[in-house]
Amino acid sequence: MPSPLIESMIEQYNYPVLNEASIDEFINAQQESVLFFTENPTRFPESDDVAMILPELVSEYGNRFAAAVIDQKSQRKLQGRFGFREWPTLVFLRKGEYLGHISRVQDWNDYILEINKLLTSAPKPTPGIGIPVVQASSGSGCS
């Protein structure tokens, strides 16, 4: 369950809360978006700090990117899609395509530098989490 501070941020800024069924429609409809993965704020108290910072970042960039919060029940499943390992995390996308992510609380200047890099970069494949699959070559086999 989100903390009272995260709930307040959602209500005050009218951020949508997305789940596995609604995420694609949202991110594909936005020129640029940021997804806030909070996990459990009791276990990861930095989530409350990021809840205070996120609206300031959106404002700093003139509402250039649309912000949304990922529903608590969908966070672990969607974490695998975006390949981050730390909480809380902000995932940045352009027209649904992955630009990168920023995990944990950062200094303001570090946020700005990293977001500038992400927003000027080309989309890249989502990293996912797991073991890379490599196809065996068919040239040399054991008999």
C-alpha cells in the first residue's frame, strides 16, 4: 500500500496509477513519460523522498513528461520488464520506448544531468532481468 505521502502526491497532481493492463496504453499515448516505482515505502523509505521530488522534476521540465505511479500489485512484475534492481526507481520513456531509469534518491544536480542525458538519447531495448539467451552456432557440433 502506498504511504500517505505518495497517496497525497497522486491526488494533488492527478497522477494516474498504472497496472499491467493499463501501462501500455498510457506510455504509448505520451510523447515522454516517467513511471514511479515505489515498492513498499515502509521497506524503502526513500520512496517518500522521491514522491516529494518527482513533482518538482516534472515542473522543472515544464511538464515535458507525463508522470504516473505503478500500482503496488504490479510493481514486481513490471520491474522485470524495465530491468532495474533498486527501489525507488523512475523509468523514462518516449512514445513507450525505454530511455533509461534513475534509482534511489539523488542530488538535484545529478537528477538534472541524468534526465538531460535520458531525454536527449535514442530509445534502447528494455534491459529486462535475467540470463541472456545465446543461440548456439550450428557450425560445429559434437558427434
